Amino acid sequence: MFWTMSIILFVLWALGMISGSTEGYWVHLLLVFAMVTLILAVAQRGRRLVA
């Protein structure tokens, strides 16, 4: 689930950067949220492998 969320957020961020309508820092929040979900996905996978 976290992998899907991070991919969707990365795509939305890229589309926001390509469109050129970056309204201040709002489009960069998508990148921050994508990085957080990616970290959560990696942490969840690592926890599953250890247990």
C-alpha cells in the first residue's frame, strides 16, 4: 500500500513540476509526502523480513 501511495505522489509531483504551475511550495509537499511514504514502505518491508 505504501509503495502505491509513494508512486502516485511522485507522479503527481512530477506532473506538477512539468506543468509549470508550481504555486509556491505546495507542489514540493507532494515530494515530502512521497518520501515519507517510501520510508514507511521500506521500514514495513524490513520489519516483515525480520519477524
